[in-house]
Amino acid sequence: MQTVVELPDAEVEALDRLAQKENISRSVLIERAVHDFLQKSDKQKRAEAFGLWGNRIVDGLDFQQKVRDEW
């Protein structure tokens, strides 16, 4: 998919320098950056959710029954 993104000239120039250094196109550099950002974001969400109930003293079976009783 193609998209249009507005970036300040200084950032475009920095992207061009990095792309040249890595011997890749600016497009590939941006694709990789977006991919890495999304992976990092997903990992962060999982890390935040992991252990969410860890500080609660709840019996798992009692909780399940309570939720089912609400149906």
C-alpha cells in the first residue's frame, strides 16, 4: 500500500542519510521503522497486561462461577 506522509525537511534529510548509510531505499527504511514500532508497541501492550491480576487475591474457580452467574 502506498501512503503520503508529511515530514519536515530535516527529518527527510536524516532519513536519506541513514538510508544511504544502510544502502537501502528511504521507502525500505520507513517500512522497517514502522514494522519495528508496531512490534515494540505490541510487546509493550502484552507486558502491561501480563500479571494484571497478580496483586489481587482471587480464587480462579470462584471468579469463573461469579462471571457465569451473571449470564
